[in-house]
Amino acid sequence: MSVYSVPSPSQAPHSAPLAPFDLVIFGGTGDLALRKLLPALFHRYVDGQIVAGTRLVGIARDERSDEDYRGKVRDALRSFAGEQAQQGEALDGFLALLHYRRLDLSSDAGWPEFASEFPDQERVRVFYLAVGPDLFGVVGDRLQSHGLVNPKTRVVVEKPLGKDGRSADTINDALARVFAETQIFRIDHYLGKETVQNLTALRFGNALFEPLWKAEHIDHVQITVAETVGVESRAPYYDKSGALRDMVQNHLLQLLCLVAMEPPSSLAADAIRDEKLKVLRALRPIENGNAAQMTVRGQYKAGAVEGRAVPGYAQELGAQSLTETFVALKAEVKNWRWAGVPFYLRTGKRLAERVSEIVVTFRQVPHSIFEDLTEQDPSSRLAPNKLVLRLQPDEGVKLWLMNKVPGPGGLRLRHVPLDMSFAAAFGGRQADAYERLLMDVVRGNPMLFMRRDEVDAAWKWIDPIRAAWAASADAARPYTAGSWGPSAAVALIERDGRTWHEDAG
């Protein structure tokens, strides 16, 4: 049941071209660069936003020529950038912007020559650190010592930003020695997703939702980020991180903040980030005394996903491990707006379905006039209204309502969605999150990036959970690959008389 009928869907207007800029990717031959960053830049080039004169430079340790690098990127774009990357003219034009430089981050060799290639002090320079966080400070120091940092320089750093609050402070201190806070862009690609952006528009651009966006009308909120993939080749890295640090500390907490924050005074970056920070600081602590009741951690064992047998986590790692691949928890925001409203968060690998969504469940009607009808037809039982924001795989928004089933056979009710699919409503290719975020870095717009105090507040909430788990004798609960996680995660929400959302529409 679709409420959006667009007579002639068309793509959003192309963004205005940006002045030529320099963007340097440290880790330019890595998985992130080839799968995400360079395809995103290619699509911005095809859309006319990146113009001739722009320089895109990949940095790595191995020896190769510009042409070798362009060939490697060409293959990657044909694999990961879709149909547009098969067109010779657009592809050749983009590849002409690409350059490759070999640099050893542990020594000064090659740096003076590299620095001499950026003489224009009025040109925006973006340095994307697609390398391990232990190298962030090293790269920053090299950039500064070779005169590559000026007021128009921006640096982009990837998660995970540390493994706990203390290590995050060390990294942030190292970056702060070189860059002003306004120059540091801590990227979380979930914040660039179209549906996440649409949450702000839904809440603050419509009179319908904001008056209802509080404890008097909302029963609970669910945030799910589920993956069908395992850790596979990332197992050695993942084993040092786990789902709590890899996903909850950044992705899920940022989504919670956008749902729960107070209306900002404007769309100014710090106005929005100030409100997100208040949410993080208002979270009820989860620590030794309540972690067993408020959290569930799991680890997948062998099973079947999408019809094929898959190994367990320990098999992929090649060793036994206590690291969690699944987390479910119950969070509470201790303020007037959200008093008594639980936020249920869950994320995991090797789950039944690849889906990321936010589900806002409203309270039941205070009195039902349909009781006799329900006795005659149990399928007409009233279900609560739900607002479902789907981030992936098919971005869109659904508002679940009770409606009469058409026909003359008496009054029958069904729970059905008003459905807005971005692809159906607006047509064309939907831009990837990295496309938006990279262009925001060039513009110097930090709204969708985490400020240092947000990172600090997130770790202050996460660290006691990790400490409580470390102090507990309980291991991560096993769950079969292809399921929805350990049964304890179901019990976590069902103890409160609620269930995890399953989209039947």
C-alpha cells in the first residue's frame, strides 16, 4: 500500500561542481579505498561535482606507476561502481585525475618530494587516513613537518577510533597536536545514509511527528543492524574489537542519538552535535550491577546462511575466542522526553537477514471499540502503529497503521504499511553514503561527523559494559549462523512484554 505516487520520478538535481581540490588517500590500494572511496568519488565525477584540475592521489608502500595504479582502480570500479563504470569516456576521464605515490610512513624518505607537489596554499587539501588508528598520529606529524597542513587542510579518520576511552584520547591528542578540531572529520558512514538524513526531515519538517515524539506516545524504539556475512579474512582484526566496539560504540549509538535528540536550533553542525551529545550524556549507565539484565552477547557457530553452509567464528579465526559477534542491549535515556521508554539495540554477524532499520513503536490506543470484532476475527486484533526507517538493503520509510480490509463482508481490520521506497518515489541511482560524506569534507561541513566530545561520551558509556563483561564468568552465548542470535536476546525484549520487529509487509 503505497502513499507516494510520483507522476514522473527523476533524480535529485546534480550538486553544484566544486572548485578543484586535492584528495590524498593513505591506504590507497586497500579494501576501503577500492570498494568504497574511489567508487564514491567516481560517481561524484560522473555527476559533474568533481571537475578537471582535481588531483586524487593514492598512497601505499609498494612500488608502482601511475598507470599501474589506474589499471588497478579501473578493475575495482568495474567491479564495485556499477553500470556507469563500464562507459569508457567517463571512466577514462576519472582515471586521468588519479596519481600514485609510494611513501613509507615510518621514515622521511620521499616526503619532501611528495610535499613539493602541493604548492597551492589556497587549495583545499583532504588527507583520508584509510590506515590503522595507530598510524593516525604518525601521518599527522609527517604532514605537519613537511608543510602540508594549513587552514584549508582537512583530515578524515576511520573508525574504530581507539579500543577504549583511554586509547581514543591518545589518538585524539595526537591529531589535536597537528589539526584544529574543525579540521578533523571522524567518519561514520551510517550518518551519510539517505534514510538517516531523512529522519531529521521527518521529525523536524513535519507537524505530524514531533508532537508525538515523546514518552506519552512512544512505547519503545528498536535499532537493528544485522549482517549475514561473517568475519572471514577480517577475523584477526575483528577478534581485537568485537561487535560492541565495532558497531555499537559508533553506528548504533549515533542512530540512537538522532532518534532521541531534542530539536536543534538550526541545521548548523554544532547545533545538531550539541543535541546528540546531550543524549549520550543522558544514557543510563550499564555496569557490573545491571549488565547481566541489560545486555546479551553472543558468538556464531557453524550453520547455514542463504542456503549455504558456513563455519563458526572460532573456525574462521582458527582458535577459540571470547570475542562477541552479536550484541543486544536495552538502553534508557534519562530525561523528561524519554523517561520510561526503552531503546532496544541489536547487531550481529551471520544473522538471518541483512537489514539495518530503526523501528519507533507507538503506544496502543487507550480504548478499543473493536473488541467484539476481534473475538469473531482474531486477525483483526489491534496492533500498535510503527514508524520503520529502513537503512539497508532497500532504503525507505514505512508507517504501519490499522486499516479496514476492502469489501462488503463486514468490518475486518489489518495492520498494513504506508510505504515510501526511495527508489520508487524518486527514481534513479541513490547516492552512496560515502559520496555525500566525502563532498561534505571538501566543503568543510562537519555536520555528519563526530566531534571529539561525542567520541569521549560514547566511550564513557561503552567502557563500563566491557568492564562488566570482563568481570563476569559468563562467556558469549553461542548462536547458530543464519538465526537471529542467541535466545537470550529474545528474552531480553520479551521480559518487557515486547518482541523484535519482523517486517511482514
